[in-house]
Amino acid sequence: IKKDLAIAYQKDVLALKELIFITCETTSITTDLWTARSNDRYIGVTLHWLSSNFEIYDVILAVEKIEYPHTEFGLAGKIVCAITDNGANMKRLLESGIV
């Protein structure tokens, strides 16, 4: 079963990449943090876009378990700089003052 799941996962990842390549010109992402009933904490990243035919797509890219507390370093209200991969799009976003 484990091998079958791995094969199915890889097949679905390839299909998702193809779907994104074919239908997605621009996109946005959202993130969410939550706590499960088991007290485990998770972060999720979701990709959203409209196709040229105005079809709505929402795809979960990742869900990862994270350690709690996320506030242990006391950073709330202290972030004044963001480091990115230096892509032109990220530079424009940060220079625009949106974030």
C-alpha cells in the first residue's frame, strides 16, 4: 500500500504541475496556522488563481506540522525587513509598501 500511495502521489503532483502550467498566468497564495484537537500545530499554504476562462482554482500546496509556540521569540510588531530570493517581483512587492 505504501508503494501504491507513493506512486499515486507522484502522479498527482505531475498532474497538478501540468494544470498550473496550462491554466495559471498569475496567482496568489494564502497561509493559515491552526491547532488540531491533538494539540499539534500546523501551517498550510494554498495557491489560488483564475484561468483565462474565469475558472476558479484553489490548491493546497503544503501542510506541515510546526512546533509551538510560534511566538516564543517575541517578534510581533518587530519585523521591519523581509529577505527574499531577490526576484524582481518580490522586490516590487516590498518596495510598493503593501507589506
